Amino acid sequence: MPADSPVPRSHPPRVSPPTWARWLLLILGCVVANRLLNAVHMPAGGFIGPMAVSIAYGVMIGGLKLPRIGFKLSQGIIGVLIAQTLTMSVLLKILDAWPVMLMATAITLLLSLFVGIGLVRYGGLPGSTAAWGTTPGAAAAMVAMAEESDADPRIVAAMQYVRVVCVVLVGALVSHYLGVTDASGADHAADLPVSLGDVGHFAATLAVVVLGVWIFDRRLPAGALLGPVVLGSVLHLTGVLTIVLPQPLLELAYGVIGTYVGLRFDRETVHNIARALGKMIFASLVLIALCALSAWLMMLLMHTQFITAYLGTSPGGLDSMTIIAIDTHADVGLVVALQTLRLFTVVLVGPGMARLVSRFARPSPV
């Protein structure tokens, strides 16, 4: 090397904070967002706050992933909370309204089909991938089916969760401005158990959560949520179980579900969908608006509140719509029944819908 050649400088290696510090930062952000949204009486603030913070964290910092078992058990807690609201009178009301519920499901799927065709045609995404991404159902089930059909599961997951985020935020805002807000699950939450009897009921409730998730998770679509609903409802209606769900446990479950959804968004995911992100959001908002119109029709036919019909027909996740329904004093049983009916219908007709939508994709340029 010549004597007058500059000596290359060695840059010190970039030190990233330890994992525990990153988790601490994320948890603190989620708690602060939760408190702020609850302070302004935003429905499901314990879910939306952590979700928004986790989206920002995943895109800006990244590197964290919530264990799936935490997400499943949190869904199970929401499932038992649903079971607590399902009284015999609610079940009889659902039984009486099944023809209208079938019509509502068909309308929502038809609207989703039209919006999906428009997004596939003009959104600039591969046909099969966009078709699975626009099919309204359980996001995890749609991603699994898409992977089996050789579609890109990352883009499908991103499209599913973009729609979920839009539906949740719009649903919470609609509920807020309709003036039907309440603290998260306050009517259904209990104080921390102190007596021996309460501790026993609480332990039995947790056992139902774990058993419901373990038995039904792989046997039903959204089994981690619906399993505890089924098991908890049977035991609760027969008087075998007294469901005890302390408020801190509900807040934790809301936060875990919101964080899990939010951390699904990272830089790579956003990069993969960046060109079509605006069109995805627009398509989601159009679908939400069309479903709101169908909800108005359902409200007249079912003689129920608009917020109940709206949440029941919204193309969002069963768990997130249930959380908002509980916080807004909507008819939780009807919302759960409508969302569950659509979930099972989509699992049955989803592959056919995806194939139909993919036919309208623009041919790839040679």
C-alpha cells in the first residue's frame, strides 16, 4: 500500500438494544395508547391502542414476534366472555332470525366478491394472490388456503390484516360517534378474586379457556375462539360453571390480540404491498360502506340496533368485532352468530370465490 494512501476507517458495529428492552418499549407504548383511548371513551381501546402501536413498531423497528400460543389463549378468553353473554333468550332470538341472517351473510359475501373483482382488475396484484387476500373470512384460514394454492401467503396475510385494521378503526369510530361507548367489557368483567369460592370459579374459567383452545383449535375454523364459546356456553347455561373474568385479564387478552395483529406488519410486508396499499385501503373502505348500507336493511328486517347489524355484517375478524360489540352494548349474541355464520360459509365457498375472482385479473405483460 502506498505511504500516502488513506487508511480506511473502521466503523464500530451497530449495537441494537437487547430483546427485553425492545419488549419493554413496546409494552409501555401499548399501555399508554390503551389509557389514552380509554380516556376518550374509544370502544375497544385496549385492542386498538396496542394494535396501532405494534403496527408502528413493526414497521419502524421490527424484530419482535408474539408467540402464537399467547394469541390463541387470548382468543379463548374472549370466547369465554362471549359465552357469558349467551343466555337462552339470546339463543332463541338468534334461532328466530336465521333466514335474515342467511340473507345478510349472502349480501356481505356478494359485496366482497364485487370489491375483490375490482381490486384484482385494477390493483396491480397477481390474480390468485389478490383473490385470496380479498376473500372475507378468518385471516389465518385464508392464508393457509392461499399457501396451498401457490399464492404468496405474505401478501395475502397483509391484505387480510389491512382490511381488519380498516374495519376495526371504522367500527370503533362509528360506535364512538353513535354514543354507545363503554369501558372495555365493564359489564362482564369481575373484580380480582379474593374469596376461596371466587378463586375456584376463576380457576374453572381458565380451565375452560385452555381446554376449549386445545380441543377445538385445529378442528374448527377460528377454533381457538369458537371452542371456548361452545364449551363455556354449555357449562354456563346448564349452571355447571360460573364464569369469572377479572378486568385485568380482559385488558391483557385485548392487548395481546391487538399486538399480534399489529406485529404482522413489518418493513418487508409493507414493501411487498407498497404499490397497491392505497388501493387496498380504498377497497376496504368501499366494502365497509356497502356493508353499512346492508346493515341498515338488516336493522329494519331484524328490528335491532344499527350498531348490532353493522358489526354483524362488517367484513372484519370475529374476535375484533366481538370486542367492539361488548364495549358498545350491541347485541353480542347476534353479532357473534352473524360473524360465525359468515366464517363457516367462507371456509366452504372461499376456494370457489377465489377462483372466480382470479379470472378477472389482468393478463401479465409478456
